Amino acid sequence: MNQLTTRGFDDELANRIQELARREDISLNRAVLRLLRRGAGLGERDRGANTVGDSLDHLIGTWTEDEAVEMDRALDHLSRVDEAMWT
């Protein structure tokens, strides 16, 4: 079945669908499918072990340049190798 028409969405459900679509930056159709799969206990479709999910896509491009620089500074120490631990 490729297409299904559903009627009778109450305002609360319609708002929740629109909220999810807006938050995840996805279409209303994709938001409805995601909620239907979740409600049916199916979860997200398996995209394979080498596929990165899209759950954080709504954050892409939201940092200012200053915030990005601040984050890079905060994480800088994590890229240094402690040579004493490897000898």
C-alpha cells in the first residue's frame, strides 16, 4: 500500500504532527509515518550499520560563528595525545 487517506485528525494530533515536522525539518507526511511506525511499535526503519541517523539534523547551521569557535576551544584538549600513556 503506497497511499492511505486518513480523516478526522483532532487539533491536538494535528498540532503534534506539525510540531514534529517543524522540529525535525521534515514533511508532514514523513512526520505522520514516523509517528505511525512508533505507535505500531516498529520504530525507525533500519538504515544499516554504516548510516548516520538524521535525529540531529534540525541543529545543523544553528550555531553562530562565535559559538562554533567556543565549542572548538572547549573540545581542543580532546584531540591531544598524551604521549606518556603510550610509552
